[in-house]
Amino acid sequence: MPELVGPPVLGLTVVEVDGCFHIFNPATKRAVALNETASQIWRLSTGEHDVDDIVAALAEHYGLGHDDIEKQVRATIDELCAEGLYAEAATR
């Protein structure tokens, strides 16, 4: 069974500005500003969706094929993991 992406770590400060998220992690004292696509990935990182679900949702939103965006989605999830923003390990 595929691993689910998320949920976010508790205690993050998350602010949405013009559809894009700005996230501050007080545990690491780091802030991250997400672009539109990364923000859509973040919205779906609830612990209820796996990587394939997120890729499918973005492929449909942008009118692209699954294979066209899978690598970028996985790379973004890896970056969010590296920033310590997920409570659980995400699929790599």
C-alpha cells in the first residue's frame, strides 16, 4: 500500500497570500514560500492522499499527463520533507 503524504507538523504558522502558502516552522526557525504548484501539493498533503493521488489531481488541473509531472511532484514533496514540514515520512 502506498504511503500517504503528510499530515503537516503541528505548530507550523501557515499564511496564504494570493493562493500561495508561506510556512514558518518554529522548531527549525525556517520559513518557506511556496509557488502556486507547490501550494497545491501542500493543500493535498493532509495524510489522506498518496503521491499518485496528488500527481493525478495536478495532472488534471494543468491538463498534463501523469508522467509529465510526477518527477516534479516527487521532488517538491522531498523538499517539503527535508524542511521538516510533514509529521510522517512521505513517499519518495
